[in-house]
Amino acid sequence: MTSAAPAETILKSSHLLGIEQLSVPEITALLDLAETYVALNRGADKKTATLRGRTLINLFFEASTRTQSSFELAGKRLGADVMNMSVKTSSVSKGETLIDTATTLNAMRPDLLVVRHQDSGAAELLSRKLDCCVINAGDGSHEHPTQALLDALTIRRRRGAFQGLVVAICGDVLHSRVARSNIHLLLKMGARVRLIAPRTLLPADADRFGVEIFHDMKKGLQGVDIVMMLRLQLERMSGAFVPSTREYFHFYGLDHEKLKLAKPGAFVMHPGPMNRGVEIDSAVADDIEVSLIQEQVEMGVAIRMAVLDALSRGLAKEGRNAP
Ligand code: ASP
């Protein structure tokens, strides 16, 4: 391994559990570091030795396409050994608890554990029990910090700064960890946030978030710079929160007609997976003039590389699990 000068510490904590705990300088430093990985990922040789000797375990209790694969790629491009734990074929299917599964994996001395779990607080619980760095890849409807960071990187690359930007987060806010992490991040960075949703899909305490709230999408979209659409999370709903998906699309689905109400040149984002024809029209999702959805995926790999790099700097400093 080439011995470079010790890298600067970026994160105070040895875990990434949520955006709520991050400071503005920490967020800015992560975005800056991710820029270097955007450049690396666009080159022919995408590998570095930053995490050589380190082991990363992906432990996903919920389905994932983008997050799991981008953490895997991120780890591999940084030179780590990456193991994807398949929960369906593991002893979890025999009833093993989250803690027992994680403690077993911890005994194999990983350096970084990426966890997605259906319960809010799962990642934090693990961070208190294990000696490796824990990264929250989505816990229930609580937080999904790397999604908000990759969204921020996408926005910053297109708009330059957050100060004064108006971002509308639309749809199923109630069940969305993406919305929560984005609200924390955008407000910290100086953007204005609007939530646009039917009453049934907003948390009861939404008026305490420091955001503007709209139930009428046509009013809420007026003058916004970024329209962030959310998936209707049917798997988290017991009972009906919307009369029908057809009616939902009529009032809250983003099509070109509604998008015209936003600021000229406004961009559209969606964390994926999309329900086409439910919260977003295909004509908008696939319109490369306005849709940043594929760019978000690209930024996802760079952000996850930045997060893994930043956390591993803490490991090296503490001499924890030194390779
Ligand atoms: N992929 C995101 C998440 O895991 C958004 C979604 O599932 O709708 O929260």
C-alpha cells in the first residue's frame, strides 16, 4: 500500500446514524470528499487502496437495489473486502434476533457494518453493542443519512449552494426516512423546505419541523427550485392512507403540467424505487432535461465512498482493528 500523509479527520463520531447529529462543517467536508470520488468513478481506473485490509459487511433486513449495491461497489472501489449478508438465507429466518446476528458478525471482526432494518433506532442500538463503525442505511421511517447526502451532492453540483433554495418534498412524508434526513440536512444548510402531502401522509408533528406545509400540490409547487418526489410506501401502511392510487396520482402525482408551476428550470428528484403513474409520471421521470434521478444514483456511489473513507480515518486514528 502506498503510504500517504494521514488523512484529515472529518467526522466526530465513529458511526453514521443520522443527519440530525451532523454539523454543517461535517456535511460540507463529506460532500467535498465525495467530489473527489465522483472524479475517480468517472475515470478508467476506479480503485484506490484507502480501505485495503478492512472488512465491510452489508446487513440488509429490507429490500434494496441502489443502497446495497452502491455500498458494495463503494467498498470494493476503496479496496475493502465486502461481504453481503443475505438475511433471507441466514439464521434470521430461523428467528435469530438482530442483536444476536450482529454480535455474531461482530465476532468476525469487521471494520464497518452497513445496516438497514425495518425498525427505527436499529442502527443506533447496534452502534452501542458492537466495536465496528455502524452506518445506517435506513432504519424504519427514521433516517437514511446517505440518501440525504447524495441528494445534497446532486443539488450542490447543479445549484452551487443551498442558501435560499426552495425544495419541495412531496408525497408520503409520514413513512419516509428519506424525507426526515433531507429535512434535517436542507434546513441545516440554509435551504427552505416545503412539505406537500395529504393530511393522512404527514406526521402529526410536521408543523414543528421548521418547514412550510401544503396540502394542495398546485399551490405548494409555485416557485420551487427542486421537486423531490417520494414513493408511496404501501408496505408500511396498514389500512388505506389514500382512497386509490389513481386518485392519488391525480392530486399528488408529478406530471409536466404540475411541474410547470415550479420555477423555470426546476429539477425533479426521486430516491427510488419509483411507482410510475402513482407519484410520478414516466414522462417526467425520464425527461433528462429536468430529472436528476440517474445522477442521484451516480452520486450515491461517491457519497458512500466518502462516508466509508471518513469513518475509516477514525479507525486508523484510534488504532481500532488496525490491519
Ligand atoms: N429507497 C428509499 C428507502 O429505502 C426510498 C424508498 O424506499 O421509497 O427509504
